[in-house]
Amino acid sequence: MEPIVTWNINDMQNTRTDLQLTTNEIEPDILMVQETRLHHKQHKSKWVTMIVPRYHIECSSIKEDIHRRRGGVATLIKQELWD
């Protein structure tokens, strides 16, 4: 178990399997990811919370056209620490 991990994920949608493996195997207390490339409307979508159900997720990204996704960051905090 690692307390804090940072990762340039380079597109959260395309690396969701890697994200699940990371949270299940390494089990960081806090995971900070860059280059999420999520559209701002995807931050609270069900699939984001379904990928890592034991984590509270806070996202931020540039408000752009849905066809142009770039940048973005997310902080995932273990739900037990968030509560």
C-alpha cells in the first residue's frame, strides 16, 4: 500500500483498466492523475465513479468542445478517508 501516488494517465477513458488495477493492487490512499482528458460534463458521470468505486473523485478540466479533450486533473481519495 502506498499513501500517495501521482500518475500521468494520458486519457482516463482509454486507461480505465490500468486505473482499476492500480487502485486494486497498489491501493493508494490518494491518487493524483494528470492528463485525464475528460470533458467537464463527464466529471460526475456514473462510469467515472464505477471505475474506482471505493474512491471519492474530484476532477477539473478545461471547458471545451466535446470533440476536443485535453488536459485535466483528478484527485482520487479513498472513501474511508473522505468520510
